[in-house]
Amino acid sequence: MKTAAILVLSTFIFILSGCGCKNESPSVILKNSGSAKASIQIKTSNGNTENINNVDPGWQSEERTFAAGSIEFTVTIQGVAEPVVYALTVDDCADYVVSINPDNTVTSSSDERD
């Protein structure tokens, strides 16, 4: 009986330790529901730049990961004069969606991974 209890407890601890997001880089996708091609540039705190270019209307980009920390998303839409800039601090285990809306406004949302 004691051995069975230890086995159950060990299995439970193993399962809990294997769950959850641990130090996984944040990610972003660009979803374009607007009227023109859109691009996003991600400037990361470690000096790197990630680009997702020329996402056609009605499409979304592949997921792109980047380093956590202070970042800047710069979103440009063809034919729209001013880019939209989001400056924020992100942690590991966060997934972002930057959306171009049908009226070519830009919104963003995030989810924390479990």
C-alpha cells in the first residue's frame, strides 16, 4: 500500500512538472482583414529585428517568435501614410495577434500559454 501511494504521488509530481510553459519565446502572427498588403516589424530588446512582410488581405502570417523584453511592433499597410507602432514589454510564454481590421485600423491581443 505504501509503495502504491509513493508511485501515485511520484506520477502526479512528474505530470505537474511537465506541464506549463517554461521560458518559451513569445510569438506573433499578423492577421490581415484589411484592403491592402500589410507588414510588421518586431524590434526586440536584444537588438534583433524580425519582419513579416506582404501579408495579403484575407490571409494571416506564419507564427514568428522573438526574444522577450521591451519590444516594438511597427505595422505598415500599403497605401496608408502612417505606420502604427506598439511599444510594450513582453514576457516568455505570450502569444500575440496583430490584426488589420476591414477599415484598415490595427488592433492587437495576447494570450498567455499555460
